[in-house]
Amino acid sequence: MPIFIPDSEITMTFVRASGPGGQNVNKVSTAVELRFDTNQSRSLPPDVRQRLLALAGHRATQEGVVIIMSRVHRTQEANRAEARARLDELIARAEVVPKTRRPSRPTLGSKLRRLTAKSQRSSAKKLRGPASED
């Protein structure tokens, strides 16, 4: 079951963006800074919160706030939608529980191949030595 994050747990601020926009870029604040406090969120289970912070990497602060910037589009609405989509995608990736690795044992065939290769290499090296006095 996917986790839904209500808008009340997300803070969006708008800042002036560098990039496309022409003369508008100096007047209109179109870039979006989305902030999601994982520690205050009641929607996230503890294990998902931990994986989310690990996946967020440099986008997460020491206090557990995930910050996503979006300044790709020329409009606030498009940047807002993009930032929200990126947060949703990050949470969806954090929901996936990684498989625990169980170490495997070498097969009998691989053991035999290793030992025959060792003996062949050993005999080849023995032939390089000084001649025996027979």
C-alpha cells in the first residue's frame, strides 16, 4: 500500500530561479524549494523514514528535513508539480524493502575445477625447475 503524504506536512517556498524565463526571471519567483520534515511526519513508518533519509543523501539535513529544489520549468505550478513528483518517487523507492543477502556456498563442480586448475598450474611450474638427476 503506497504511503500518502498530506500537503500539511510539506512546506513550499518560492524563490527566483536562474535559467529560462527571459526578462521574467528577474521579476517572478518561479523556483520551488520543497521541505519535508521526516521526523515530524506521522505518515512515515520508522523503517521507511530511515531508508528515505539514506536515499536522499545530500538533500537531507542533519535534522531529518528533506529539501528538493525544482527550477526547471518557467511556471510555479509546473515546478511545484515536479518537486512533489520527485518527493513521491523518492518515498516510493524508500518503501521497497531490500532483500537480505544470504551468502551462497561454492558448488562441488566449482571446487573440483579450482583444484584441477591448481594442480595443473603446480605441475607446469614444477617443469620449470632444474633438471633432476635420474
